[in-house]
Amino acid sequence: MNQQPSEKLSVLEKIGYSLGDLAANLIFQTLMAFLAFFYTDIYKIPASKASLVMLTGGIVGAIFNLAMGAIADRTVTRWGKFRPWVLWTAIPFGVMALLAFSTPDLGDSGKFLYALITYIFWWLFTPLTICPILL
């Protein structure tokens, strides 16, 4: 087996990679830790509907996560494979996280649909932003 010479990362590069991952994970972990509480206790969606929102979003996210890995691997740009994905999707990722914690007064079915749509879209932007960082 032929091994390529390894290049050492500078401390600044290590810090840069770490901060990028930290930012994405702050949003991710906040949504994972507090969104169920937010949906049921603050937005007043029944627990059964909030569970359905999170289950549906999780399934969509799991499927799209696999697809995004394949897409990112096949991306060829002058900036590299993964950098464009992180740059193009960081702001929409943050916007979707903000919208997930917004509370428009839409009535019971409207609140459910709003939560479902924002959560699914958040799960679509999560792999677009985070998968390239991990690959």
C-alpha cells in the first residue's frame, strides 16, 4: 500500500475547523435538547403532534443525510469538494433554526403545519451544512 505524505495542520487551521464545527453543533444541540419542550410547552402543540413532527423530520433527515454524503463526494469546484456546501448553506441553516423557534399564531392545525415544515427544512439544511464538515 502506497501512503501519501501527511501534511500537518497549523494551529490556526485546527482552530478554524473547530470553530466551524462548534457553530453548527451549537445550533444542532440546541434544537435537539429544547425543541420538544418548545413545541409542547411554549408553542402549545399537543405532544402527539410534536412527536409526529420530530419523527417525520428525523426520517427525512436520515434519508437526506445519506444523499448529501454522496452529493458532497461528487462535488468538484475550484474551491474544493466541501467548502462550497458549507459557505452556501450556513446562513439558510441558521435561518431555519431561527424559524423553528418562531411562534406565529396560526391556529392549531396551522401551528402543526408550521412546525412540520420548518423542522423538515431544518433537517434538509443540517446535512447540507454539517456533512461536508465531517467528511
